[in-house]
Amino acid sequence: MSEIKIGDYVIMNDTDKPCTRLIAVVTQIDAEKERVNARYICERVNMREPYGRLGGVTLVGDFGIEMTFNGDTVSTEQVRPSVATYRDGKPREWQPSGENPEQKLFRGKKKAAIGT
């Protein structure tokens, strides 16, 4: 398993489908509690800030995926075989089936300036 750091792009746990829509960026790591906090980067996700167990988080790169950011979208392409595994050691593949590999990024709501 690769070391997870703040700012890494990950799939949060074994139950999240490894696909573009469920990519999250790591925002906090509590090594003592073995907990990772993150924020999903795509717009089409109901839960905005997931958390997971440190040992269950997988780097997007471990799936052989390259990410490309273009304005307000992100797209993914598998450029090498996946080396990702489930906790039990079984191989884990990227699963883009039926999904557009280009997804709109979540930008949050912009706050109006005071007095406008």
C-alpha cells in the first residue's frame, strides 16, 4: 500500500466504486486514530466530506489512472494496469462502466460580497 498524504487523490474505501465521480482529495489524516478525512471533487456526489479508515483508502494512481483537469471538469484515463487491491489482497480494478470519464468539478456556493 502506498503512503497517503494530504492533497492526494483517492478512492475512500472498499465500498466506493473506483470511478471518476467518486474521486476524493485527502484533507486531513489522523494517524493515531487511523482516520482519513477527504472531500469528493465531483459535483454529482451527495455526501461532500467522507472519512475512512487509513488502511482502506486507495490512491487513484494505484488504479493506473491519470487525471486531467480542464477548467471546471476532470477526466480520467487508464494508462497502466491497476495494482490496487482490496484489504483482503484481491485485485481491485477501475470501474468506469457506463460513466462519462469527464465529470464536472464541485466548486461550492460562492458567497455574495457584503453590501451587494
